[in-house]
Amino acid sequence: MADDMLRTTTFTLTRADALAYEQAAARQTPLGVLALLLWLGLCGGLAFVVPPDWAGPRLGWSFSILVSLLVAIGYVLVLIGVALHHWLRAGRRQPRPTELTVAEWPDRLELTGAGLPRTVRLVDIRESLPGRTHLFLVSDEGVLILPRRAFPEEGTLDALAARIAGRPAPAPVDPVPSSA
């Protein structure tokens, strides 16, 4: 009884699922913050290159608006660059939609599909990143992306994340009926 399969779920992983992981796993490093500040300073400093006839007097209203506009343009360029980087990484992680079957056992997950029949023991999972739409399981063998849309039962992925973390799942809360 202790070794009975809990559930089997089949779903299709797409580039959107990989993109969700890339966005959730992105970490901002101190060097990244420093590079962003230097970039924004450089963008704002470009206002000094603009002739004073067009930009107005230094430290005037029109000059301050020009600096703010250049910093905003620089920030939007950074956001576009980060989004493009995530999109390209997601394309490398999941180049085309693949069907994956996950069999959940009390102590392991068995994965079938995309040419990788493998077993991931729950103790081998280093990190679980729960999100609104996915649960990402990071192990030494790679990342397992579990979309919530594949599990119709409410709280299934939360219970799995709790089992991986070694804590009991929270008790389900019954909705309180509204008084008429």
C-alpha cells in the first residue's frame, strides 16, 4: 500500500511553459543591478551631448524632461533585451511542443515522453519553485515543469510541493456558505 501510484497525468509542454520557468528562475545579481544603474546613467548622460539650443539650458525643465525621457528609453531597451533573452532561452529549453506523462509515487516521479523515460526521486529535487500557473522542480538532472492546467484537482501541485519540502500539506478549507 505504501508503494501505490498516487496519480498519472499526461500533458503537453510548450514554449510558453519554458518561458514561464525562465521568467520565474531569473535572479538579479548585484553586478546586474550595477550594470543597470551604469546603463541608465549613460542613457541619461546622453542628454549632455544634445546641443543646448535644442535641449534648453542645463538643469532647466526641458533638460530634466530630456534626461528623464532618455532614462526611460534606456530602461525600456533593457526590458526588451531581458524579454528577448528569456524567449530565446525558452526556445532552447523547449524547441517544440512535447507530450509528457508524469506518474506520481509516494517517493518519486516517473517521467515518460520526449525520449526520456526517467525517474526523479523526491529527495533528489534541490528546489521547488511554486508559481500561480506552474510548479518548477529543479534537480541535478534538469528542470521539470509541471503546469497547473494539467492537474484538474485543486491543490494537487501544492500538496506535491509540500511533500518535496518535507512538510505536511495544508488542510483544505471548506468555503463558508454565505447567509441569505
